[in-house]
Amino acid sequence: MSTMEVCEPVTSAAAWRGDQIKEGEDWIYHLSPAQIAELEELGKRFVDADPDLRFVQASDYPLDACADAMKEWGRDVDTGRGFVLVRGLKTHLYSDALSSAIYYILGLHMGDPIRQNEMGDLLDHIYATSDKTMDDPTALSSKVRDKLVFHSDSSDVVALMCLRPAKAGGASCLVSGAEIYNEILRRRPDLAPLLLEPFHWDWRRQDHKAPANTYTSPVISIEEGVFSMYAGSLYILTAQAYPGVPQLSEAQKEVLALFDEITYEPGMAIDMDFRPGDIQWLSNYAALHSRTEFFDYPEPQRKRHLLRLWLSRDAGRPVVEGFGKNGVVQVREKPREGVDDDNAGKFRIVDAAVPRQIS
């Protein structure tokens, strides 16, 4: 990679501003009645068959009415703006198990689910079980109502499905990694190359059962002319507290601060209020995500509840070695050495559709 490549702005569709992209609705895909009917039928068959989530394949549940749409969503994620919102499923009329089955089937066609924690969960839940805030180092972002900073997740694609929205708040916010980088190049091109160097990331705070305190990854990968970003300075900064982690230089602190400053500037991000049944497909390489603080209904069955999939997607995207968290996550077929799946995992859809009560 040349210095020129590092200093060139990104001009692909992945470089966008939220205030511009929200002027239209081409980022929303509305399912047709035929597509909804197909997914409902496949979901019912999935629930009845009760397959092991570790081993079921997309070919077991082939798509017809949704086949072309799935290809379109994949293009949006891989080489387009980096995300798409799919709307139209009637989750308010489905059981959570049926909604989860439909979602998992679509996930299988978008990529291969990977484990989201050391318990082996393939389907995880954004469902508040704690009153902690993110200032508490023991807080898990998926289990609290606090706002989240912009960050990347641990997969090629992260997907969210809304079962029930919050009483108030909880908007999903996305920002283009490429546009953040373009702004850094405009303002401080001398700092931009630092983002291609490896940083230590706090693994323990993301998963209390992680086998190590940290892992390493650069913030930016530019490989074969393809730009990718893995970001979230919170976990870089908290990793500094662990023994043996190299301390950030003043220049590294400066570029991370500038990155965050640009990320939160008015007009950079797009925010969307999830409706029941909405599915958001997002490339972790193209856009960062966050959410606003939210307030729940008191009844457990009415609380804000999103389903999350992390997907490995073989789209031929070149990234530098050791990029992101992909090197430390686990494939769905087998656990990490020494972990007993029979005691840890939820690998049947009826069980997986119920959130763990973790604080």
C-alpha cells in the first residue's frame, strides 16, 4: 500500500452523509405480500422441524420470492452504502420463536452466523436486564438502556431485527466510516496514517468471559484499494488500563479524538426508529452504529427487544491481516477449546428466542 493510497479520499457509495441520504428512502426495502407469505411459511416449517442452529444450512430453506431481494441487499451491504433496512414483517402477529426463525433463515442466506459470546449464543438479544450505565465497566451494552457510542461489532455483517420498540428513544444511528476518514484527510492528513497501525482493544469489557484482556487491530484497512473501518475508541481507551498494553502516543490520542469529534458532528449520521418487524443489515466495514438512550414499558413482554445476528460473509472483501475482531470470534459449529456446548449454548430456536437474564 502506498502513501498515496492512504491519502486519497474514498469516493465509493460507502462515503455518505446522513443529512443527505435521509432526504430519500432508497435505503428502505419494502417486502411484498408474496415475500412475506414465503417467509412466514418457511419460518413455520423451521419451528416445526426444530433444527440445531449450529448445523442447519440455507439450502434447507431455499428462497424463491425473496431470492432477488436477498441479492440486492447483499450488494447494498458489500459495495453500496453499507446498509439496508427491510420492512414489512408482521412480528406483532407472530410468536417470538416464529420471528426468530424467519430472521435466522434470512441470516443463513446473508452469511454464516458466528458465536456472539463465550456461551456460544448464535442469536443474541438487545434487551435491557440492568439499570447500569455505560460508565460502569461491568455494563454490557446489549443489556442496558443507556446510549451507546459509535462502534463496530465483531463480524462482517451485523443484523438487527425489531420485535418490539421502546416506549421512547432507542433510535438506531449509523455513520459512514469512509466519510469520517475523508474528513480526517481534509483536516489532518498527517494523522490519517496512524489509523492503519494496530491498536489494543478491550476484549474483557465486551465479553466478561473473554479468554484474554485484549486483542489487536488497526482502525483502518486499505487493501487492494478497498477501504474498511473497525472503530470504537471507547474500547481502545479502556484497554489502556491493562498491564502490558503499550500506552497511546500523543498523536494517536489526537487522531482518535478527531475521529470522535467528526463522528458526532451534526449531519454526519443517519438515525432511524425501528418498527416491529424491521430488519437492518449492516456492513461492519462500511458504517459504525450506535443508539440513543431509551425508556421501557414496565411490563417485560412490552420492553424494547431486538434480535441480533453476527454473520461471516464471504463477499471477497480484502482486508489486512488481523483486521477487526474476526480473528478471535468462534464459528458456529464448534466452541472454543475447553467449552462445553451442552451446558452453555441455546441451539434450538424456541430456546434461542428467549433472552438470557444477564445484568
